[in-house]
Amino acid sequence: MSWQVGEVKITRIVELYDFTDNISMTMPDATAEEVIAMKWLHPHYATPEGLQRMNFQGFVVQTPARNIVVDSCIGAGRERDFDVFCDLPEGFLEDLESLGISRHDVDTVLCTHLHFDHVGWNTYKDPETGEYKPTFPNAKYLFGEKEYKAWQEVIRHDGHHSDNHLVECVDPIVELGLAEFIDANHTIAPGITTEPSHGHTPGHVHVCIESKGERAVITGDLMHHPMQCAMPHRHATFDLDKDSGKATRIGFVEKYRDSGVVVIGAHFFDPTAGHIETGADGETWFHGLGL
Ligand SMILES: [Zn+2]
């Protein structure tokens, strides 16, 4: 699935499709009854039983001059805390190649934050040596300086978070000198910028794309499910700092509601892109493209 924004083409690469779970995975206080009652979530973003539907996916941003990967997803053959994320097949690179891009053609990788499902394909495991090598050897890997420092100095040692994914997918990149530590407000390419959206993690950023007067934004994990457009004030389960995550989400929804900007949700199921709009009843909702 691709979206054209002026001269920029954005394509999602899905690694885990239509993952369903209780809405409390996203918002601890939300209930299946609330999901069932929110009509616009059905059938695309929720099941009739009130489970949320979501994807785990990354994005390729192609400009006439650049091939940028935004969030490199989970990775193949990994061992992670939950079975569903373990031993995934190798489809990511094939999907990339179907766009006419080999892994050698990617010039930039941007990780919105350093959770395991946003850094996975930064590296691959060499079958001969067992070493983790850069998947995109010609790319600069952009990590938020604040984000990297927070994981390095605190989170990976806090006893609550496994750092396997850093050992496999971030440390080798840093050791090889392929990492660039960026300010939260960073220009990746003309018209492609990051902005701070801290809260989910300490240095989380989202990505803004502007070309020929058209605009889109890739959310990262400042939200996980379209329902959060309607209730940005609810705490989010995986936000490390719940109050600042909430403030970020409220600001984001206010900024983009009725703006015409295409919002691409990092974990949104089909349609992954849409507009945050005010409905006839005055309530905010997410209007998936094509619906
Ligand atoms: Zn995520």
C-alpha cells in the first residue's frame, strides 16, 4: 500500500498483519464495550467483539533523490518477549525489492524511537558467523540523541526492559560508525523533517513530509490505534511517561484535526492512512482514506 504526497511516495511494509488484542493493550482504561459503541471503528479498526486490529509495519519514503526507511519493524528470526514477534519470516526485504529498491540503495534509516518493533531490520544475522550486520550498509542510521541517551543510560538497565533488541539492532550500528544522533527537530531531506513527540519514549519523534503543497505525517508510536484520535486524553499503556504522552497526543490531534494532512499511523490496520476529522456530532474521528 503506497501513498503519493507531491513527489514523495510512501509505502508501508507490513511484518505482522491484522494482529488483534484487547483495546487495553493500547489504553489501559478502555473497554471492549467502548470499542463496540464507536461505530466508525468497524469493521476496519476493530472486530465485532470489540478487539482492536493493528499491524506491525515499517515505511519506505522515496523522493526523486532518496530512499529512506522510517522504522525498520521487528526483523526476521528474532527472539523477543512474546511468541508472536519471534521467528518472523524474511519478507521485509522482498517487499522492499518489489519497490525496485535493494537494501544497498537505502541511504537513510530513521527510527522514531528505539522499541524492538521499530529497529528490527536495522541489522540481519549473518548465517555463517551469527554476527548482526547492517541490513542497509550504505545508509546513515538516524537515532534521536535524547532517545539513544535515555536507553543507554537508563532504560536498558532499569530491569523492566530487555535490551536484546539494542544488542542486536542498535549497538552494531553504533559500533560501525553508521549512526548519527539527531536533534528531535531534524531535516532528513528537503521537505522531510522530524518533530519531537516525547512521552511514549523520552526522545520519540514523528516524521513530517511536505512536497508540492501536499502534506503527510507518520505518527510513530505517539498513538497505536485510531481510537486514540477520539480519546487522546486517555493514558496509553506503553507510554513510558504517561502524562507527557497524553499531552503529546492531545497536541497532535489538535494540530492535525481538519488540517487536510494525511496521517499515517505506524500501527494502524487498513486503511493505515487517513485524516483526523471533526464529525457531524462534534466528536473527533479518524477517517481512513477510501472509506
Ligand atoms: Zn511500535
